[in-house]
Amino acid sequence: MYRNGELVDHGFPVTEVARHLQDPTAVVWFDLCSPSESDIGLLRDELGLHELAIEDALGERQRPKLDRYPTHLFMTVHAAEYDHEIRTTEIDVFVTGQALVTVRENESYDIKNLQRRWDSAPDLATSGVGFLLHGLLDDVVDTQYAAAQKLDEAIEDLEDQIYQEKPHVGHKAIKMRRSLVQLRRVALPMREVLGSLMHKDHSIVDDAMMPYYLDVKDHTLFTAELTESMRELVTNLREAEVAVQGNRLNSIMKKVTSWAAIIAVPTAISGYYGMNVPYPGFEQKWGFWVSTLGIFALSYLLYVMFKRRDWL
């Protein structure tokens, strides 16, 4: 609980939320991780939360959104991290004039980072719920941007692997495409969420916090632009791999054709001298040496020609 921008209490049970909020200078943040229906039911009774918002918080995964109810706002955002694949954590947020309630899907999202953000800017704490909500949104958007940067680096590494003839590149490209799709689903709608939140119809964001929300919105735009560029890169990865494989196959066919042509020389000469009819040099030593030298000379000539053309 914050009073006049100062942290005055923490660790109290949910049943005391209503009592704390009787003080008009108090602001309360309450966090629930993997809550049961009864846990959120207590908050519904204490804060008068809407049934539809509670249903969304308890239901299956929601897309990022901002819903407005008569007594509060309901928001869904997703923190993200990348470690060979994108993993997201849904965070549902109830926002009233004096209270911020976060409902985390699981422990994957560490609230300690969020608390450090709040503690690092005590001079803004007087903005109340708008200050707390900014810290949450800023942290969530930063996780999405960090995940996008890691994914971008992984895509660039995969591009290098394509030209290094490393195996399993196609499978990795498919996994990265899936990760990118998942990241775009949670990152792109954040622009609409922040745009709606900063609208003048909402009193959550005051003049002091408006520049900070604009900064968060800029970060969402950076993430959106990065995902757009990665979308083109991932699309081109498969085309690049097919082109490299085609060039590699052409190179192999050149080598095979070149060696086949070289091998055809002794085959043709020995076949000619193997005829069961008299021929120049028949039963003569010079005939043997002429055919042998012809084999080596013509084979060497073909080898030099193909080597100069980079076929071998």
C-alpha cells in the first residue's frame, strides 16, 4: 500500500484491501499467481469487479486488450522471453482509481523486476495507480523487445548457417517462424492497448505520467517494426536455403559430369584398340604407347579445362 506516494504497508491479506482503500490518499497493489476462483472472488467482493472481467481472468488465454467497465478497467498483457523458442506469460490486470490487481498465469514472470522499477522512481509514486501501471507495462514491453532482439540475432545466425552448409536449417527456420508468429500475437496489439489507455476518457494517466507512457508506446512501435523486419527475413530464409541447395546441386552435377567426361577418354581409346580387327599399330609396341599416352594426355587436357571453368 502506498500513501501519498510512500510505501507504508505490504504483505497484508486481501480481506484488508477494502479497509485500506477507505483512505482516499491510499493506493493498493495486489498480486495473485495462478489463483483459484475463490481467490478472485474475494477481490470481486472487496473491489466490485465485473463478472465478465473475472471470467476472462480465469478463462483460457486472452489476446492483449483493454476493456472498460463502470467501476474499473480490465487489461490483458503478455510478458515474453526467448530461449530457442518464445515463451509468454499472461498477466491480467484490474485497474481502479485506487487499486491495481495483477493476476499472473504462473511464476515465469518475476515481479521482483517490477518492484525494482517502482522503487527506482519514488518521485513519480504520487501519480498513484498510473505510476504502478506504467511500471508494469514498461516491464512487459521491455521483455517483448528483449525477446524480439534475441530472436532477430538467432535468425541472423541461421542465415550464416545456410551458407555454411550446416544441416537441419530448414527445421530451425520453421521453429523460428512459429516463435515469431507467437511473439507478434502478443506484441502488436500492445499499440492499441496503450493508445486506448492514454485516451483522455481515462483518468488513470495524469499529465506527469503521460511522457512516460509515450515512451512505452515508442518501445511498442520499435518492437512492432522489429517483428515486421523479422517476418521478411524468416520468409526469405526458406527461399535462400532452396537457392543454396540448387547452387550446391549444380556444383555437384558439374563435378560428376566432368569426371564422367574424363573417364570416357580411356574408355573410348581402349574400346577402339580393343576391336577384333587390324588397326594402325596392331601388334606393335608403338601402338601401345600411342594409346597410353593418348589416354593420359586427353584426360589431363580435360581436367585442366574443367578446373579452369571451376567445374572441379
